[in-house]
Amino acid sequence: MKITIIADNYVDTACLVAEHGFSCLIEIDGRKILFDTGQGEALLNNMKHLDIPKDIDMLVFFHTGITIIQAVSADILMNCQSIAELSMRADLSSTNT
């Protein structure tokens, strides 16, 4: 398995763009999984500079929203075999006291 950070709050390479948010490419068993897209400005720029092709097998969103969807180029969406959204909502109605 190989994990490449595409977008994050900090960068250490001049050609990469930092932004609030997170995106990474997970490569496992010959599949490429794009996990989230950051805020959108950094995704395509950083993919280009990191030599990450747009032929993604799966796109996983931690949460969705119009700015998140806009970050994904049509090239990525057209080649993507599946799209998933993770939902990690806590049940705050029951607490242990």
C-alpha cells in the first residue's frame, strides 16, 4: 500500500499549494482511491506536480458539499468507477454518566 498526501494545511515543496482540508491518494492492490478533495484549489495543481494521473478507481468523500464537488474535475469523475461518502456522525442523544 502507498499513500500520497495531495492536499493538506502545510507543504514543504514550493510548487505545491497548501489549504485547509485534506486529500490523499491510496494505492492498494492495483487500485487508486482518492480520499477526499481538500477545499478544491490545491487538488488538481498538486496532482499535476506530484505526477498523479486522473484515472482514479474510487473517490471517497469524508463529507460532501458544493465546494467539494466542484473541486473534482470532469476527467476524474468520468474515469472513476465508484464514489462513496463516509459519514461519521456521533449519536449525542445517549451519554454514559
